[in-house]
Amino acid sequence: MRKALSAVVLVVLVSCGQAALKPASTGPSPKPFDPPASWSLFLTGDQSVQQSYSRTPLDAATLKDAGAPVAGHGYATASADGSTLVEVDYKPDATSSISISDTRTGALRTSFQSPIATGPALTADGTRLLAFDSSGHSYRVFDTRTGRVTGSLETLDSPCCDLFRGWLDPTGAYLYGILVPGSGYNATGPVTPVLVRYDLHAGRENARLRLTGVTAGVWRNGKTIGSEQETTVLQPGAALSPDGSQLAVLYADGSRLMTIDPIGMKITATRPVVVPSAPTSWLGVGPIEADAKAEVGTIWSIDYSPDGRRLIAAAHELTIDPTSQVSTTRGLGVRIIDVPSATVTADRRGLDLGQIVYAPDSTALFATSWSDGKDGQRRTVVLRLDPSNLATATQREFIGFRWLLLLAR
């Protein structure tokens, strides 16, 4: 069940963008952009199947090559502020070599071996690294300056492989996860998710909060397409702010925004999402129903801006074609939501994106989508978006699957 639900989430990253993106024909224009000297944009190759990779520097304004590729090794991830680069080399014997570098100086901070290195994720400031084992039952937190383990958790009730990922608070003391108890292919409808907090110093769960009003889950809906039982997936968006003071949950129909105090483990507000201009909504209430599809649902992904005041929110419709049995997604759109007022400040209906990342200083948004060329090769489309209105400033296609890294300098 864990593997099946993980595949549901991962399909958003590998199946969106079936047709080439086209610039919006109407709407606001991007504002002038002069890339600051404090960070750089890099494009990597497919890290999921390569032990070695290269990252190519791109001009942040034009997306043109800005220098020769830089060699790397293993799977790479960077902190939101761009200060820390982690490379994980996964070995055949199920151990891993982890290297952590300071991106401003290029100096290697530390390197060490660890049997637990799946899903590496850094705190926004790059001071702590979270990783778990392949089963999702064992977690470790590492100090990125020394490689020392500062926290751990052993649990069978793990958030790693469910609909939501886990979030490490900036101090490395707590892990937050959203569980969907009772959800699964034997369920008959959505459930109310539960926010769980784990104390990584004590190594155990220490608080739970029922997210009343929010619905999520995976369930059989009673319909059959050929030999396939139709399944519905409902995944609200959720994210922890960079400073760890707030956790946001966007309802799966996009209609309401819940904010939570994760330290006190209490809901602070649940407000309607205000869309100031018509159309008032491009997402209907509840899971999307569709004919002749063996799987259907709504999947949100959201993340905070570096200052914690805005959310970038992308919605996808999940389907499985009954003929080819290939999982696909259709991007419903992308929004920027002002968190204090729960107001949509920018809206791009139909924009179909996978990875979305803010520049460390919030001056730009970069994103990827995918297209299939006439030659049958999959292409990654890299876009620079205006962070104030989501207008496409520029875009460029690359052959193969690529990934973005923003590193401080």
C-alpha cells in the first residue's frame, strides 16, 4: 500500500506536461528582472538513475547556458536559501555516502556513510538534514556541519509514504507528518487527516491534531472500467513555513485555507480562499469525476515563499488511461495565495508544472514541465515566471528529464 500511494504522488512529477507549453495569450506581462549576484541557477540531468551527474549553470534571466557543466556525484539536493548542497551516493550494498558542501565557498563541510539516506531533505537554512530508510520506518537528522546524528525516530506509523511528505522543523527537534487513517483501496470514501508531531530527541510521537473539515485519501468508488476498479484520489496541499512557525493546509477543492500553529498543535484559522476576479474558481468542489478513466482525483502541491507570507499552489487532475494503462496528469492551474488574507494574488489556469522553486530572495520563480517531441523523446521545459503575477518571462526546452538547483554564491 505504501508503494502504491508513493506512486500516486510521484506521477505528478513524471507525467505532467504531455503537450508543449505555450506562453499565455492574455494576462499580465512579466516585470523586468535583473538577476542578483547572491545566487545562481543550475540544471541537472536525471538523478534518479545516475550515480554521476553534471549541473549546468544557466543565466537566470534568459535561461541560456552560462558556463561549462560542473561535475557532481550522487543524488543532489539544496537548501531553500541555497547555502547548502547535499550529494548522496547510493551504494549496491544498501549503504550510502553523503557529502555536504558550502555552496558559497565550494568547501566540503563533511562526508560520512549512512545506511539511512532515502528522501534527503534540508531545513530552509541548510543546518539540518533529514533522511529515512527505504521502508519509511527509520528516520535520522544530521547536523550538516559535522555529520553528527542529532535526532532519530523508529515508527511503523510513518508519514513518509502516504499522500503527504514529512516536514522537519528548523531546529531539527520535530518531524511533522499528516496521516490519513483508514484510507486505502479497501476504503469507501475520503477520511479526515491527522497532523502528527514526532519528538526526534525522544524518538517518539508526542502530539496529534485532527484536521476537522479537511478530507483526503484513496478509495474505491464502486465503478469499474473494463477489468479495472475505478479509484479516487484526494490530496489537499500542505506545507511548513521556512521558520517552522506555521503549517498551511489547502483544501482539496481549493476553497479554504487552514493555518496551524505546529508548536502549540492547534488550528489558528480556517478561511475561505478569496479569488478577487472572475472566474471565481477553476476547480470544482470535491474530487473530479471523469468518464472512461480507471483512476481519477485531485492532487495539490503547495510551498511557502522564502518570507513565509505567500503560497505557490499547483493543482493536478490524476487519470489512468483505460487503454494504455499509463498514469497521466493534467495541470489544472497554479496560484499564488497571500497567507494572512487567504487571497489569491495571481492565477494561471491550465498551467501544468512539476518542480516549482522560489529564488532564495523571492525575486523569481523557476519551474519545469515536460513535453513529447516529434522524435519521440521526452523534453523538459524550464520556465522563469514573474513571482508577482505568474507571467511567463522566458522558457527553454532540454532533451531528457532535468532538475533545477538554486545555489548561493
